[in-house]
Amino acid sequence: MNMNEAREIKLRQMRAKRRRVVRLQKMILSASLAVMVCFAGGMHLLLNKSTGSFIARQAADKNPKTASSSIQILGNAHTELEKAASVALANSGMKTIAHRGFSSAAPENSLAAFELAAQSGTWGIETDVWRTSDGEYVCMHDGSMDRMTNMGGNISGLTLSQISGAVIDHGSGIDTYPNQKVPTLREYLELCSQYGINAVLDIKFSDISYLDGMIEIVRECSMEGASIALTNLDFMKRIRELSSTMQVQYLVDNATAEAIDAAAAIERSGIAASSITPELIDYAQEKGLMINVWTYNSPEDKARWKELNVDYLTTDTVA
């Protein structure tokens, strides 16, 4: 057996092991749901269906006013378990990120696209972040207003007041969703928070000092622990200095071992790639990185990436 054959056998074994781990995690998750409602020290444990996380509340056995609600929860436990299982399993394995919102149904990076994505049950919503001339942050893919709105000019040279006067006049579903405005970062984050959706920020500005203001808004919207920044290595390091909880992902076209090594040197990080081989997926996961692939829309591509056990798939078609 030559070296290449031995390496291929080892990689197949690693992928098989990864698939077994994922199956085991799902089995444990399903079993855990069987004890979703429990009493311990005067508390009962419930699943927050919006976020997939567990929350504790005071038991109602000593409070006649709330006893009926507690009984109702227990009486509906079977139904709630079924609903909780569906949500929990949907949030295990590969998670879906809506690229610029539900951009195949509504104009990209519009509040309509964000809300449609949130209502679809997607795990996260991706947007692009620029800074205006007066220090505000808005959601737009291009640095120019030309392609998507009835106004010309570069975002960095316009004030928020000027940008707010523009109307989005291009994109999917424009007849169904007319008169959309360019959203601010705060509006986008507030919508994500309202729906319990994770925020994924593709940082477009090039001045690293602008990160301070962006992180401040994320923190004010209580989204620091539910946000991912897609950016370069220098920005990733600066974000980590500003926030210990916000996730960061190294944004690249084609993943390489060198890119994976660089990302792995930063805590709470991952890699967001348009292309990554099965071997590099295994390598990145060995390094503890989360893997986000973009942008894939066909059912065949989605099934292929799910089989390869990537963590996130960014798509225009979230339905």
C-alpha cells in the first residue's frame, strides 16, 4: 500500500467517524427531549421554541394563580415534545443561512427579504454592512446605490438621511414588495432579535476602526452572542479584542490548509468558503472550526453539503 492509498483510507475513516458522531448527537438530542418538562427544586424546564435553547421558570405548585397554566403545560407535554423535537432537530446538523435575506423572493437586503427569511424558519440571515459618511451603518451588498435603488452615489459618501430617501427599485419580487428602503444595521438586528434568528454580517467597509461602532450597535441590540462576522483575518482579530462572544469566520473563495490554520488561531472562529474539499472539511473540523459554504441553491448541492457534514449552508432559496 502506497502513501496516497493509506491517506485515502484514513480520510474515509475520519469521515465515517464524523457521520457516526453526528448520528449519536441527534440520538442524544432526541432522548433529551423526553425530559423536557421536569421538576427540580421548584423549577420546571421548558424548551424555547424560537431559539432551540432551554429556559427555567418557577413551578406553579405553590401559586394557585399559575397552577392552571402549569397543569396545561404538563397536559400538553406530548404535543410540545413533538414540536420541540422538530425545532431541535432542525437546528442540529447543517444550518441554513438566508443570503441577503430571502433574496429569491424579495429584493435582496430589504426588510421584506429579512422578514420572509425569518418566517421561513431559517437558522440565520446574512447581510452586508457598510458605513455612511456620518458614521451610521446600513445593509447593502454593493458599495454603490446604483444597482439596487433609484439613487446614485457611494454609500461611504452619503449620509444616512440621504440614503433613507432612496427607494429599492430592483430585485426579486419588486412588484410584490415595492417602496422598500435601505435598512439600517440596527433595524436588521432588531428584526433578527424579534424572530430569534442569528445575524450573519458580511463586513464590506475597509477601515478597521469602523468595527468599534458596529460592535456597539450589535451589543445594544443584545445580539452579540447570536451574531457571526464574515471578514478577513485582521478584522477577525480586532473583533475578538472588542468582543469575546461574537463569532467570526474567515471569508475566502477557496479554502486552503493555510487559511484553516490561520482561522484556527482565533477563538470562536470558523471558515466561510465558496469551495472546500472533503479532505479540508475533515481538517477544519479536527481544528475545531465551524464551516460555512456559500452560496448554493439547488436541492442536489444542499444534499451534497449536508452529507459532507458542513455546519452552515448559505443560500438564496431558504424555503
